[in-house]
Amino acid sequence: MKILAVQNRMGIGDTVIFLPFIKALSKKYNSPISILVKENTKAEQFLDQTNYIDKILLLERDRNNNNKHGGFFGTFKLINYIKKYNFDKIFIFNSSLRFHLIAKLCGIPEIYQYPLLNKTDQHIIDTPKKFLKDKLNIDVNENPEIQINNSIISNTIDKYKINKNDINILLGIGGSGPTKRVPSKIFLTFIDKITKVKKCKFFLATGKNSEEQVILNEILESKYKNNCVPLDNLSIKEILPIIKNCNLSICNDSSFSHLSAALEIKTITLMVDTPIIYGNYNSKMFPIIPDGEKIVSHHTSGKDKINPQKIFNKVIEIIN
């Protein structure tokens, strides 16, 4: 049976959050599920070894209707792209009339979709849960799961000289926006505290954005540089087995927090400017919010108020 799931939200995090629903469909129909996701999800870099995923189809379209699948003519290109796979069922995790018509014109016999033209107040987790419960009587309560070949995990230990006697920590110091990036001084204060009591190695995960590079370089130029390994020149696919060999992760609200938790690594999420649901939906996540705040949401602007002592306390709790 050939089944397609459409998840057209942007970014890695939202794609990871939807994985339990894709896995639930795979279990229901005893078949891997193909997914249609946006190019910027980079799904082909982190889901190519996950056994409940079949094909990864890329939706080349942005908010301005640019690129291959944008606009009127792009719609027909998308129809031709999907149609060649002869899907038997499609699950559309949105309320778009456009995707409903595309599924119809692709000749897919069974179409399951959120209520049409009802985009308001769609919760990132509760809405797909209700969707699968209502349509198929499936209860979904699992964590997201990303799988990696064991041999790749083992080879990474030698390649990056990962000593299992150390406490290996991923530091996800990047972030999709400046308000999500905790300053280097907070990470450095934490590093100072933890290295006084434990022998640690830190893997620094970030992108190439100039502001992210400033944070990276401030850590690498510190007295702890010999304890740190920058990962900014590696692809996500190359970073995944490194994360899998870590004892824990400490991440800004970034793609690495979602990826590490989905790899079953205990992940401390530093939630400074995003609703808390993005940092606690997985049982492997342990959110820390800014001092003085009771809740966190968009525009909290709390990146300077993360307490490194709270990070240290949570790390000690996890590793002990």
C-alpha cells in the first residue's frame, strides 16, 4: 500500500513534532509512509534511515509562491510530481483547499484531511491527535523517533575521538532568530561550573549565520576551547550520530533540540522566546525558562535571563 502524508509547515522542528503521527499511520497500515514536506525541513538529511518513512517528496514552494511548486503553474507541476507515485491514500495535515484539489486531481482514492478552510487555532499537537482519533480511532502518545544505523554511530566514536568516560554534551547554541540565541556568557558560565566537577567534552552545534558564528567564536576563544568541538562545517546528517553518542544536550529553541530529543538523548531546552510546547512535548525534554517568568511565549525576549546555575543543576540531576 502506498500512502502519502502531507506536512507543509516550515522547518525541522515542526517536521520532528509530526513524526509520531506518521509512525502511527505506518503501524496502522503496516507500511512505511511517504511524506511531502517543504525543502527547508531538510527531512532527507535526518529521516533517510528511519524505517517507518518511505519516500521523502520535497515541496519547493515558499510563502511568496516562488520556486518550482508555487503559483498556478507550480500547482500542476506538483500534481504531476505526486501523481507518478500512484498513492492509494493521502493524509493532509492542514486545511488547505489547494491540497485537497491536488489530491483529487492526482486520482488518489482515499483522502483524509483536516476540516477544509478552518485554519484558526490549530494546535501543533492536539489538532493532529484529534484528526487521527476522529478518522481512524488511533491514539497517538509517543515521542518522535529518528533512527540511525548502529554502525554509523559506532564509527563516529572513532572518527571524533569520543571518550565514553567523559560527559559528552551537545550545546545547541544556534537558533532560527536572534531572540532565541542565548548569549555565549551564559554557556561559558555553565561550562565553568560543570568542568569543575566533571570531565566534559562539548560539541557546539550552530549554523553559519554571522550572529551564531559570534557566539561560537566567543566560546572557542575562551579557556575551554580544548574541551570544545565545533560542528558548524558538518551537515545535519553528519551531526546526528555525534548527538547519539552524547550523554545529553543543552539547546536553544532550535532544530538541534528537536533532533536530539528524537534521538532519545535527554535534552535541556532553553525556552526564551517561543511557546513552551516546543520545549516540553517530548518526555526527553527538560525546559528551562528565563528567571522572573512564569510562562514563555513569542516576544518574551528572555535570552539574557537564562540562569546557568539552573542549567548546571539540571545536568547534575540528569547524569546522576
